[in-house]
Amino acid sequence: MVEITTVFWDIGGVLLTNGWDRSSRLKASEVFGLEREEFEARHQAEENAFDRALLTLDQYLDRVIFHKSRPFSREEISEFIFAQSQPHPEVIAIVDEMARERRYFLATVNNEPLELNLRRIEKFGLKRYFCAFFSSCFLGLSKPDPAIYRSALQITQRTPGECLFIDDRPANLESAGHVGILTCHHNGNAQDLRAKLSDLLAWHTQK
């Protein structure tokens, strides 16, 4: 049996709240008086390019919000977007324990726009825990495309069988599984995640 040496983590929905998901956009439409259906349609049209850094935040805002005159500034909506991010402390505590043990190579695989990804990495101190960040904005690839997992494997020089991937979305786990990576579904409960990691990695947590 191949020993697990590497654990890939999703960020949004696992370590932190999602950075700019449907609920955040709904809140933005209420706070800023945006036309909900038009706003969402424009976002969907640009989301993939935004996540892969083919659009800057300013370009995204131009296309999705500032295609018409608004009574608020670009800075106000940008700060609103950044403010949506909140940590999941109990999950971060698990990552902290694993990082301190230095038993596993820890990295992330996630979909996020460049400016938001950089802000979240810095604000929540994620470089304390992770050796690498395989983000859609850095690789130009996004989940659930299996290519993003293959790229992470090639860069880290790991085989699929020695890697575990943790995510909250079944579609992302399914595509990672197709590549041969062991997967773990996070259902939002940190204690369940601890139990799953204990089973999958024979990892004895402190709590």
C-alpha cells in the first residue's frame, strides 16, 4: 500500500468561507441595489476567465457592474468583495497541527481570482501552513478539470496514489479521483473531518 505523503486542500468552503459565491453576490445586489438577474448573468459569463486570471478585478468589475453608471465607487464594491472572506477556525486548527508535525507536504488546489486569492493567503496567514498554492489564477486551469490536479502532481513530483485531496464539492472530488488521487469530502463539520483524516491517514489528532 502506498503511503500518503501529500495532502491537497481546497480553500473556499473548507478552510475559509467562499470568497465570492452566489450568497455573497446576492448580498451585494441588496447592499448596492444591483439588478439581481442581470448581475448574476454577467458574473456567470465572466467567472471562468476571472478565476483563471484572464481578467483583472478591475476588468471584471467593468464588465459585470460598471457597464453603467453607479452611485458607489469601485473601491467600495472591491472592499465589500474582500470582506466576505471569513475563516473556519476549527479546520484551520487541523491544518496547523498537520503543518507543525511536518509529516505531510501540504498544498492547496482551489479556484479563485488573482486579487482575491492573494488577499486571502495574506490575510489568513496561509503561508504558515502550505508549501504551495495551486490556484486557478496561477495555473490558468480550474476545478473540476482534471488538468489542474495533473499539474499539481507534475509540479510536486508526486504520484496520484500518495496524495489526498480535501474538498467540499463532490464534482471536484470526482475529477480528482479520476486522476487517481485519494479524496475526502468535507461536509462542513470539523470533527467529522478529523475522524476521516484519522481513518485515511492513520493520523492521530490532538483533539
